[in-house]
Amino acid sequence: MRVPVIRITKRIALYAVMIIMATIFIFPFFWMVSVGIRSGNEIFMEPPLLLPRHIQLFENLKGTLKLFDYFGNLRNTVYVCVLGALGTAISSAMAAYAFARLRWRGKDLFFALTLSTMMLPFAAYMIPYYLMFQRLGLLGTLVPLWLPYCFGAAFNIFLYTQFFRAIPEELSDAARIDGCSEVGIFARIILPNSKTILVTVFVFHVVFMWQEFLIPLIFCPSDEMYTLAVGLQSLQGGSNPPPWELQFLGATIGSIPLLIIFALTSKFFVRGISLSGIKG
Amino acid sequence: MTLLIFLLPWIIGFSVFLVIPMSIALYYSFTNYDVFSPTSWVGIGNYLKLPKDSIYIKSVYNTVYFISIAIPLNLFFSLFLALLLNTGVRGYKVFRTIYFLPFIMPLVAIGMVWRWIFNDTYGILNYLLSAVGIDGPAWLASTQWVKPAIILVNLFLIGQQMIIFLAGLQNMPEILYDAAKVDGANWMQKLKHITLPLLSPVILFNAVILAIVSLQVFTLPYTLSWVATSAGQGQGGPAYSSTFYVMYLYTRAFENLQLGRASAMAWVFFIITVCFTYLLFKLTRRWIFYRV
């Protein structure tokens, strides 16, 4: 009879730890919403109020939307995220096709070089990168936030290569016998069989770019160019910072679109991350 | 020809957006380029100035402090959560999503929320601490506590590592555990003699990702240490105790416009990153167990 008792206690302990952890992880999120929808005089309280006594969502929302151009920032963010994600999803797939399915001299060396660029910190080359866009007359536009991604990225190339290698070679061979070109094979056989990974790379890039802060900080000097990350930062304000509840509501509405994207695509997201690690 | 069609975009991406900027940065690092005055060659002058710059030294110290605690801590914590999730608990997916959630929140939003949680008078953290009889520190306003505070918030961002560990754990050969069970091994023994050795390549992979990300830490300290007073606004305080390498590099380059000098900092940073990653591979070689 003793064994089950121990097992049950262990089980309870396990769930207790997991629930405590979950509470801690949820808390900042809960707090963001809870402070964001309360009235200003419920902020500076000792002890702090866990839940607001008076919910004044609409009044706060009006205040927050006056502080920053939420919809403008959102539009910029979606614009650069989607263009960059489309660009990298296609260009990285092309490079990966060359690495995974074609035979050529110097392939292994170039692939190793490609992978090693994952280590390259953006900060190490951001100055000439910035000046390059200045020379091209592209400062003051959103182009630097999406164009560079239309030429492939090492991590995505790596993900695709893993995936492409698993597609049976016979499919390509059969098409080659029928006189199909490599471009045709890529477009008609490889891509249709890679929808999962295409979506994964797309979503990865959207989430990466949505969160990215340093790049828009450099390239978006004025508020009509802000992405949400920089727009939210501007909420922290200058010498006269806006009230906390408005900052928090800003953080909330700034997070919601990304959370929705994640909710819709979490399957791809988790699968993509897992795939990156298994052979890593 | 066909090859070129497929490879051309990436050849452009690789050269125009990576190799060429890196090379130009190397060139700038030997000049006094600063936008305002004519550019001239200064040799290794910029590099020699770095050790004499006390804020620079401080930023290196802060970064070393950060990575030497944040990397092991995040590695340990993400493995811990993955092991918990891998016990076959009910509601596995719900817990996994919750632990993953902070990873997909905008970092700036996380920073904002924690600034208020850390508030020394009205923040909920110090309230909770006082409830158990601890007089909480001033956190973000304290030179001593600002780095631990940033490391604490950073600890919530273990989603990616946790998922990679989970994938590794779910990929374990069942047969070894069955054998261990027959031999009467307990949970700890199984962890030590089967799980960890088999998982060691994944641990290294996660350590490398964490190393690259942590060395570049920018957004979180930038947001958390944001101070706006009537005297002006800025970040990295108090007294530069949360100025990390990339933050200082950013300041030198885009606020002081000392592009030559900042380029020297950038190249030193590149070399540090490469050496650190290389060392990570080299030093762990003896402990890594690759399955055949």
C-alpha cells in the first residue's frame, strides 16, 4: 500500500511545482492587463491592488491612442514583417535547394561559411550597413527593414536544408527524366511538398521582426516610421512620462496581435524550433 | 547556370549585407571617421583607446557579468522546465504554452511591465518581499541590483531553449530507460547516467544559441534602465551599471557619431563572439556524447 501513496505525493508535488511556475510566468502578463485597465488612482497603492476596482478600459484606451500612433505603428510593423517574411521564405528556400539537392564544387565550404554567419552579431557590422542605406538614399523609408531579408538568411537556409534533404530523391529524378528543369522541380515538386516549413520560416521571421528593436531604432527616426517596438518604447516618454496605466495598456494592445499570430500558428512554431535543435 | 539562379540571391545577401559591411567596418576602425571632420588614417589608435575608456571597460565587465550568470541559469532553468513537461503530466500543452508565452511577447512590453514591478516603493515585487519580512532593494535604481534584475527578467525568455530540450527528450531511446528500470535505477540516476549524456549535444547547441544572444543583449536592458528626468533621458544607468557592450557601441556610433571608434568596438565584439563560441565547442568536447 505504501508505493501508491508515495507515487500520489510525488504527482501532487509535480503539479504543484508546475502550477506555481505557470502562475509566475503568467503574472507579468496578467499584471500588464490588470494595470492597463484600471484608473490612475489605483496605481500608487500600498498594498498594490491585484484587480482593479473600477475598470475604465475605454477611457484609458482613448488616452493611450493619443500617446502614440498605434494603428500607424501596427501598419508599419505588419508591412515590414510580411514583406521580409515573404522575401526570406522564398530566397532562403532557393539557396537551400542548391545546398540540399544540387551537386557542385565548393558546396560544403560555402555551406559551412553560410552557417557560420549565424554567429555574426548585427552590432558588428551595423555602422557600414546603416551608411550603405544612406548612400542608396533609402534612409527615411522602411526599405532597410525588409529588403535585406529578400536575399536569404543563414538560419532559414539551414532549416530548409534539413527539410529538403528528407524529400525522396526519386521524385526529382522522375521529373528530370520527364524533361523538367531544376527550376521546375523546385517550383512544382519541392515547394508544394514543403508547405509546413515555408509557413514555419514565414512565422519565425514575423515574430523575429515584430520583436526587433535595435534595427528600427536605427532606421526609424520619426514617429510616422515607427514599428510597434519603437512606438512602445516611446511610450516610456521623455521628461514627463505618461501615466503607468496608459503605458501598460499600450504594452497590452502592442502585444495582442503577436499573441494572436502565435495562437494561430503555434504548431508551426513549435515544430520549427524542434527541427532546428534535433540535428543541431 | 541553373546553380546560379538558385544561389544568386544568397550570394548577394551574403556579400552585400554581411561580408562587405564587415570589411568596411574593419577599414573604418583604423580611421577617425566621425561624419563632421575629414577622415584620416589613425592606425590602431582606436583600438588603443578602448582600454583607457572607463565606460567601455564597465560595459565589458557588465556583459561578462551578464553572460556568466544568465547563460548557465537559463540553460538550467529551461532544462528543468523541459524535464517537468516530459514527465507525462496532464495539461502538457497548456503548461508548455504558458512557459513559452514570454518568448513571443514584444520585449519592449515585457521591459515596461517589469519596470513597474521593480519599482522600489510601489512595485509588487518589493511588496511580496516585505510580506515575508524582506526589505527589498531598489532594483533598477541600484547599481548593485540592476544587473540581477535584468537577469531575472531574462530568465523568463527560455521558451526556445525549452522547446529544443523537449524535442531532444522526446527523441530518447526508450530501451535504455527500460534497462535502467530493470536495474532498479531511481530518477536521479537515470537523469545523470542516461538523459544528460544523451542530451549533451542539445545542451551544447542551446548554450551556443544563448551565448550568441546573451552577448548581444540590448533591448531588455535598454527598456528596463530607461530613465527620463527633467535633466534629460537615457539608459544604461544607474552610473553605467546596466550599460552592456552593444548598448555602448550603439551610443558611440549613433549618438556620439564616432563611427571610426565605434567600428573598432564592433570588430573587437566580433572577435570576442567568435572566440567565445569556439571556446564553448572546444572546452565541452570531452563531455559531449554523440550518438552513433
